[in-house]
Amino acid sequence: MRRTVLLGLIITATACAPAPLAVIREASTTPPPAAIPDDVEATSPEDAGAGGADESATAESAAEPEAIEVPESDEDRLMVDVDMAATFELQGEREPRSYDRLLAASAIDVEEWLATEFVTPEGIQWDGLRGGRIAAGPGARDIPGCGGAPVTAYEDLTLYVAFYCPIDDVIVLDDGPDGLLEHLSREHGAAATAVVLAHEYGHALQERMGLLDGSVPTILLEQQADCVAGAWLGRAASGGSNVLQLDESDVRTSLIAILNVRDPAGVDQFEPNGHGSGFDRIGAFQVGFEEGLDTCLTLIDAPLDLMPNRFLSYDDYVRGGNAPYDCAFDPDPACRPSWEFLGEDLEEFWSLVIGEPIGLTSSPAPGRASIDCPRAIPLNDIVTLCPGEVVFDETAVLPTYDEVGDFILGYLLALGWVEETLARVGSPAVSEDRVLLSDCLIGAWVSDITLGLDRDPARTSTVGTSPGDLDEALEMIIRLSDPSTATDRSGTAFDKIAAFRTGVLGGLDACV
Ligand SMILES: [Zn+2]
């Protein structure tokens, strides 16, 4: 986030250069340099080379929510007897993996689903993958080169996690023991691999639709593939599959997986290989989840809105879009700790909303146990609303601030101001409804400081979001979410993110 606001605009995907394309690769573990505005000069070549490193998240370094319990067996979820060797061509050295059965069943299910539901306006129907599916590990020798070298080295595959090759009509997954898919599955659940597979099938559909000739920007292809993955998961999670039954924990896992393969902060969506921020990617996934495959197929002609992801100043780029937590290393007397300038912005915004001062400040506490005030309202394990003050557990915030980014604190503090605002206006919302309303309202505040379009002229604060901030908020939301619908406390990750996105994209009017 920035203390000096620079207004951005929602980018509607209409005019953009075509992306040359032979192979659809996924997340790179060596991200391209973050975009620097053409009109911003670097102070020195050395500085330009060093900037932005701390938030140029790679697929591996992207922050991870806490692990949830992964079922030891998928027996109850699978309605078919499957194994990897029957559904994938296995290459390289391989040990059984935790995701094997769910991934194999997912491949069968996606095929069945597409055979039932996919048809182009020209009447082309799903006919299966000519080249099949490959799960490749270390030592794989026969990964298709896809128009380049005769074969793709396994080491190169590890940079992309997965790819679809239209020449061979084949999907290839990095199945290695140290790969992102194995890592995500082990930490969060096997659905991480399944949703990546479904995404690759989305690219295979694009080949049938004639979209992979280089004329369509990569970001639009990726949005559509994310949507297809969401559509498949939505059906499987709502009992529509004859092959497997997915549930809310799988949806949560999928959201984590998508967030982990986002573009690094600062990468413009319309760079040749731009795949989109986590906010945009999850948005497309949620559209598919809720509206189904037919809507996904319209997304090239009617793209979803995308949020700005470019750094707008050199200073912001150098800091990777992250404001320092406090002023410990800043001799500037004008320096303000993050919680102070965030709190002042929140105070101004919500005071203008209700037409009178909210009357809150914010402050850190050295541990949760030290938060002690009369009529305390704990909003979660980290933030407590006290009379006149939003107090946060600094010992919980600091590691997350360093790991994920500064805007986790923006989200957490906003919870306090929103709760006070709801109390002032006498909101009758309770329990999960109140939580989701809060997420939407926080999104409305984020919209105000991100887009500037609806910024109240009475606003004097110049705090603004930076590339990566929206994804940091999503990361915090997932960490605070219920693991499943069975825990009706904080809202599921899917519902909370949907509410937050509603506020970001629609502002206050969309929440109330
Ligand atoms: Zn893709």
C-alpha cells in the first residue's frame, strides 16, 4: 500500500496486443521482473535491478495459509476404482502420491463432464485428448517439446507446474516429489492437483474453439481456463458427478492453489505471458463455479473486468508494494507506522459513510493475552475491538506481514472499523451474515482506496493500495475462513472472498 494515492482504473479487456502462443504454460517459478511504468525513471540502474524482490512472489514463495487436515483416504469420495497408471502416462521416477486416486478420478470426471456439456457454436463436441495426459517426474525423457526442442526437459516443466500443448493435444503435469502440486496437495489437499488439471482442460477446449492461434491475449485465455476449472469443481462439489464427490474443503484447497499460481505483484495482465493476479484468477474461477461452463465459453467475447496490477511509482516498486511496518528503520520524522496511517484512512472513510466520527484509533499489543479492555469484542484470534480502539496482536501480525505483505494489516484493521460502523447503524446482521457483510464492506473501502473512481471529494487521506494488496487480503481471508460449511462461524473461504469481491467491484451500494 502507499501513503500517496495514485488513481488506477479498472482495465476492461478490449484493446491489447496478441500474444504469440505455441504452448500454454502455467506458473513460472522464475517470474518476470515486475512492471515499471514507462514514465517513471529509476534513480539508478542498480536500484532498478534490486527493486521489488520481496513481493515478486513466485509459485513457491507465495504465502500459504495454514494447512488443514487432509483425508487419509478418498474411499468415501470416489465412486469409481481408478489408479494413476490407467489414466496418465507416467514418466520418470515415481512413488505413490497422496493425490493419485483423486487426480485420476478427476481426469475421468472432467472427460465425462465435457463429453456431456461441451459444444461449440459450430457444433464441435468434446472428443478426448489425442495426446492424453502425462504425469512427469525427475528423469522423464519423453515430455513433448511442443514445436520447440524435440522434448521438454523435466527441469523446464518444473518451472511451469503444468502445460497444455495444442500441437500434440496433450496435458502435462509436474508430478515430481518436490513440485508445487505435490507440495500443495500435501499441505492442503489433493484437489490442488485436480483444479490445475481442469484448468489445462480449459486450454484444450480453446484449441477446439480455434482460440490458440496467437490472436487472443494470454490473460483472456487464462481467465477462461480458470473459469472452466471453477465450473468443473462447482459441479463436482454440488453432487453432479458420477465419479467423485468434492466438498467445501476441496473448494478451499482450490482457492489456495489458484492463489499460489498467480502472477507476481506488478506484472501487468497484458504482458505477453500475464496470467492474472490472484484476485482476478479467483474471480474467474468463482464465475465458473457459480454460473457453469456456458458462461465460461463467453469470456473471450465478454471478458471479466480486471484489477490494476502495475506499480504506479518507482518507490512503490522498490518496496514491492509494501509499506514498512513501523518507523524503526526510517529516520524521516514524517514517517508514520502502518497501523496509524491505515487507521486514519479507515477513520475518515467510515466517518464519512455514517456522517459522524467513528472515533477509533489502532494500536499493537504484545500478544493476545495482553489485550485487556472493558466490553472487548474479539473479532478473531488477532484483532479485538475495544472502546475507541482497534487492538491487534503484534506477535501474530508481524510474521504474516513479513510473509504475505502489508495489506494483511489493512484487512485486519478494517474489521474493527466495519464492526463499529455496523454497531452504530444498528445492523441486525448476526453470525455468518455479519461476517460476510463485513467482508463486502471491507471490499468497498478497498475499492475506494484502489480505484479512486468513487472517492468521496471530502476525503483528505492519500492512502492507496499497491499491486499485490488485494491478493494479500485474499490470503488473510482464507486464513481466517472456516475449513468447511460444517463450521458455521466465520464463513467459508469461497463465500468470504465472493463477498469481498462484491465490495471491491461494486462499492458500498453492492453490499447493502
Ligand atoms: Zn493456463
